[in-house]
Amino acid sequence: MLRWLIRPARALVEALTDAGTPQQLALGFTLGMLVGLVPKDNLTAWILATLLLATRSNLAMAGLGAFAFSWMGMLLDPLSHRIGLMLLEAGALRPIWTWLFQLPLMPWTALNNSVVLGSLVLGIMLLYPVYRVARPLFAWLLPRLTDRAARWHIGKVLYGADVIANGGSQ
Amino acid sequence: VINWRYAIPRLTIFAGLLLFLALGVDPLARSALVAVGQRAAESKVNVERVSTSIVNAQVAIEGVSVANRHTSQRNLWEAQAIYLDLDAAALVQRRFVIEQGIVRGLVINGGRSDDGHVDYDYGIAFPRATLGDAGEKLLLDAAKLLGENLAEELESVQLARQFAARWPQEFRDLEERIDHWLVEVRQLQKLPELLGSDPLADVQQVQRAALTLQTLQEELAAMQNDFQRLQRLAKLDRGQLTAAVERDVARIEQRLQAASLDPQQLNEYLLGPKVAPRVAAAMHWAKWVRDHLPDDELPEPTRARGVDVSFSADRQPWFVAQLLRVEGEVVYDDHRYPYLALVQGLSSSPRTYPQPAIFRVKLNDPLETWIEFIADRTTDARRDKVTVVCPRVAMDEVSLGDAQRLALQLPPGELAVQAIMNFNDDTIAGELRLYRSDVSFALVGDATFGGSELAQRIERSLNEIREIDLRVVISGPIERPKAHLQSPLGHQLAAAIEGSIADEISLRRAELRNKARKSIESEIAALNECLAIQQQLARKKLSAADDQHQQLEKLIASSLGLPKQRLGRQLQRVLER
């Protein structure tokens, strides 16, 4: 019984702390950045979050990226607003927007908001550069992070508890 | 094979998100509702709880109160619970269309701690006092006129009586003078007896007699002059009397002219007090609803960041209440009156929504009232139509005049009231109609005032009035509209009262004129008779005096041994000696 309770928790912690590959770490951080930039009170943010969860990326880095860029996104609001407004007011795009916003659920995406659209476009534009910068950085950081995670107190506790639950077989 | 190391954290996070969605939507919706409400009402909005069912597209809102932005101590409205069925198709378009909803315990204008009395001053008042004075004056004047004895006040009668008292006195004085003159003559007739042997004494006696005779002659001439003067005066007095008679007749005619009643004032007097507050109250509530209805766009819930750009060619309002059933109370003069209401076509964008908002309200207490308010904001002009129907409005007894003397009374009953008012921006044009079918006017008062005949005459005329049908035409600016009453009642009443009074007065006038003429004529006849007798008496006495005078002259002439013709000269000579 105890094993049933502890094993999923241990797996979750391992998954969150599992460093994986530098690519996974960089992808997690980059997608987290995208989610973080976009305001959260709309369907777009939720779709991005779902997409993030669907990828094989590092969730801890995604959370870190989302957290960091949520704050940065507010600072970038003037820029996002200008980009979004420029796109929304572009005459050539107007038929597309009009058609798009007649579709069901589209109004909930808030893409007719200058900051939402601007931050999304800004985030997409930053995806590749951020990924390119993050990947070598995480390749350098990964061994150090793994060592440190192995020494984290919660990991030890969960590992020890799992051993006890299995009757000391491990 | 499931890679649990990959799936578990993602499923966990996803479950967490779903849990947040399940538990967090209601508080989020509550916050959004408060924010939107406060922006729309520009005052504090409280919402206790919001329960949503995304699957069924239903929302339940409990404990809603919207403060009155003008008076923080009052709530504009508050509701115990609101249950809404939303249109799911519109919801995916981020539009909140209430297909039908129920609002329970909606209290309008409630929650105050100060004095709840509202003074509806729209300048709608009908001058009851003025009309009351006029109406009462008419009835009381008529009563007084018909009850008093005018004959006693006639100038000709007074004059005739005055002459009747004066003339006998004048003639009695003349008669007394004649009688006195005759006594003197009789004294003088005794002269022959006084003449004797002493010539000196006789001469003195004759001298005295001559003097007395001369005086008597002069007195006789004076009395004859006075008699003629009295005859002339009598003729003059008769002329005065005739003029007074004419004046009296004219005065009677003038005083018995029937006064007239203004039918319009009569309407206002009888029905104004009932009508004016109802017009003002209807105006007040219509204005209240207008003031609190959004004229333009109800602000869409917008994000704090960025700008929302609209792309819809045929833009739909983000909020529409197609049908709302409301059960609640309205607070009026510190009393709460329950009502039922239906709201249709309420939208966040009245100019783009194709139909006006319609409010239908039914109140049972304190009186059955049906109200329909149509707020048309589909054009630039604010056009509203208010229809109020009260089928049974209690009407108190109305009295015109003084019940102690002569008064017109309309017993209590029930009125049907209907008001239709059209508001166009800041002007109003409408009509208020009052109808009562069981009308039966009664005339009360003392029979001595006007008499039972007048009462019967008026009552017969009043019996023909069986209904009240009053229209109040209201027009002008909303803040100071003009109200004008139109009803055949005033004309009917005025015709009945004036006609009856005029008929009675006409009858009385003829009677009084005859009576006055008889009275005058009898007085004048008595005076003439008195004058004739007195004149006859005076004339006889004067004639007798003249005879006595002749005899006296003869007597004195014979006493002196002279012919009568020489008596004058002889007497003159005697006197000269």
C-alpha cells in the first residue's frame, strides 16, 4: 500500500529533476518562455501550456522559463502591443482576422488583443534564438545539475522510503 | 508501453490544470462579474457566490447587490439569486446570451437607512384651492340668493315707507296750523259782543281786530301756498319712488344672474388631487428607469493589457438577456411591494441589437398595476414608451361646496387608470386616462338653502352623468412637463349645476320681481291714499277757513257800520290813527 503511494511521488520528483538531455532542457526553457510571455487569461495561454506538456521537454526548465518570462513579458508589453497592433490593423490581414474570429472559440483566444498577439508573435520569433542559446548552456550545466539533484534532500527521502517499502530489496 | 516517467508528470500537471479550472472558474467568474458590473454601474458591486456549469451553459449568481452611485446608503438593486441559461453557441463566440433566466428576490431601491420618502416635484398640480373657492362660491351664492328675502332690501319699499311716515306728518302740521287759524278767527268773530259804550275802548278793539284780521289773511295765504308746495313735493316724491322701483327691478335682475362654473376647473378640482400624484409618480419611475438604463454600450470586459480590435462586420452585443423572469420587491416610502417582471431584449449594445428592451412588471400591492417600459436605443435618440395600467384605484369621496348648506358629493369608488407616455430624449408626450363607470353624484345640504326644488332639479341633471372619463395630456420637457386635463365631466357637471341653478333662479327671479312689485305698489298705493286723504282734509279746512274769513270781514264791517267793500280802507284809517 505504502509502495503505491510513494512510487508515483518518487517518479514525479525524478521526472521533474531528471535532467534529461540538454536539448530537452533547452526545449523546456524555450517553450516555458513562450508560455510566460503570453498573458494567461485566455485560451491561447492554455493551448500553449497543453502543447508544452505534450512535448518531450524538461518541465522544470519550462516552469522556470514561464516564471521568468511572465515578469519579463510585462516589461515587454509596449513592444508586444506595437507588434500586435501592427498586425491586427494591417489591411491585408483584415479578411483573415475577420474570418478567423468568426470561428468557434476563437474569441476566447484573445488574439484580437494587441498584447496577446504581439507577445505570441514575439515569443515565436524568440523560440529559435533562445533555443540556440539555451542548448549549449544546458550542455555545460547538465552534469553539475545532475550531481546537485542527486544530493537533494527530498530525493533522498523518497528513494529511502521506496527501498523500505520494497523490504530493502533495492 | 507507457513511459510513465514521461506521462505521470504531464498527466499530473494536466489534472492540476483541470482541477484549477473546475475550482477556479467560479471565483474567476465572480471577479469578472464584479469588475464588469462596477464599470457599468460606476458604483460598488457585491457578488456572494457564482456557480457555473460549463457543460450545461448555466450560471447561478447569489447575493448580488449594486450600490446606488448617487447615494451610497442605498442599493440600486439587489437580488437573492439569479439563475441563467446561456446560449452555448453564443458562448463559444465569447458572447453571453441569456436564453432565459430567473431573478429571485430582486429588491429595487432597497437597503436604505435614511428617509425613503421621495418628493415628486414635476410641477404637476391642479389649482384645487382656486377652483374650490370658485365652485363653493357658486353653490353658496346660489344657496344664499335663493334663501334670502330680497323684498326687505328694496329701495323703493324703503322709500315708500319713509314717505308714508313723512307725508301724514306734513299734512297734520298744516291741519294744525289751519285749526289754530280757525281758533283765531272764532276769537275775532266775538268782536261785536266786545263793542260797547266806551268809544275809546271800541276803537282799540277794532284796531286789534283789524291787525288780527290782517295776520289771519296773511296766514291763510301762507297756508294755501304751503298746501300747493306740499302737492308739488308729493309729485316729486312720486317721481323718486318710480325711479327707485326701476332701480330695484334692475338690481333684482342683476343679483339673480346665475354664476358660471369653468368646466376645466371643475375637472381639476374633482379629479386633480387623484391624478397629479399618479402622473408625478409615473414620471418619477419612468425617469428612474431611464436614468439607470445604459444609453450606449455596456462596457465589454476588457483586458488590462493591450487593445482589443474588433473584426466582426455585423457586430453582436457581448451580452444579451433574451428573456428574464424577475421576482422581487420594490421599496417605496419604506414599504416593500412584491412584483413580478419579465425583461426582454436587454443588451450590452442597444444600438446594434435589433429590438428595444422591454420590461413588463406586475404589482399586486398596494394596488394591481401593470407596467410596460419599452426602452428603444436603436437610434441616436433615446426613445422610451411607458404604459401603466391600474385597473382598480381607490378614489376617496370628493365634495364640492359646503355640506352644511349646499354641496356636490361624489361617493368613494374605483377608478381605472391607464398612462401611456412617450419619451423622446428629454421631452415627454403622453396621455393619462382615468375611467370610472359607477358614478352617482349626490347633492347634500340644508333645504332652506336653495330649497328642495333646486336639489331635486340638480339631482335630476346629475343622474344623467353615469361615468367619469378623464384624459390628462402631458407634454413638454421631462423635468417640468405640462399637464392638461380633458374630460366631458366638467362640462356635464357645469351644465347640470348651472342649468339647474339658472332655471331655479329664473323662477325665483320672476317670483321675486312680482313680489317686489306688489310690495312696492302696495306701499305706493298706501302713500297715495294717505296723501289724497290728507290733501282732501287740508283742502276742506282751507275752504272752511276761507269762508270764515269772509264772514269775519262782514262781521267786522257791520260792527263798524261800513259796507264790506269799505272795510279795508276804514280799517286802514283806523290803524293810521
